[in-house]
Amino acid sequence: MTAPGTESVRPAGAKADKSAGTDRRPLGTGHISGNLAADPELRYTPTGRAVCKLRVAYVPRVKDTKTGQWSDGEVEFYDIDAWGQQAENCAEYLAKGNRIVAVGDWQEVTYESKDGQQIKRNQMTARDIGPSLLFRGAVIETSNREDN
């Protein structure tokens, strides 16, 4: 499985990060659009920094080469982490089923499950997240926060 919308590859000589029992391999910068498969999960690090986990369902469009017809491919799921004020905004304004667009840095994460299996996932650390206007409108809410 590859990350959708990956625009660049890992820089030459970049090494995997093996901290916290996981292996992280940078895949480059890219984007994704899809529907939230669950409500955003907001938590805070021990230092008080907000982090929000989003689970996105992505359905690729595939073309049958014999008939020329387009159809939905198999659904793929990706995790996105948002940090700081963006994390708090995601938790407050997004919900399961919302269609979103996100841009950020992709990593392939490898870890061991509780039953000892090696699990690989592609996940994104988001730089920017917003609602998709493909099928619906959205209301942009401005704030007077000084931390924006």
C-alpha cells in the first residue's frame, strides 16, 4: 500500500527513526482527501501540547481497461496526526463522516502488535487540514485568538 498523493521520495541517506518501539521511514510530502472514519481523538503530551489523531478512509477510483468504466477501488485507511492549535480545531470542528483534505509529511510506520505480528502503516503528520468542498459547502469561522 502506498500513500495517496505522495509528491516526493525520502531524501537520499535519510534513516529510519526507531524511537518508542516503532520504525518510521520518511516517504515525502503529499496530500490526501477522504472521509473521517471516526471522530477525531484529542490528547495532550506530558508537556501540554495538543495532538489529534484522525483516521481517514480513502477510496481510489480505478478504470477497467477492457470496458473503460470507472469504479471505486478498495477502501484504504490512513492515520493523520495534527498538532497544536490545529489539533484542537480538528477535535472541535470535525466529526466522523466529514470529508477533509490534508497536506503534510508521510511516513511508513512499522511496529509490533500485541500478538507479535509486524504491522506497517502509512501515516501523515499534517501541516494543513481543511474541509473538502467537493460535495458540500462549509462555513469558515474566524477568531480573535492571538495564537493563530
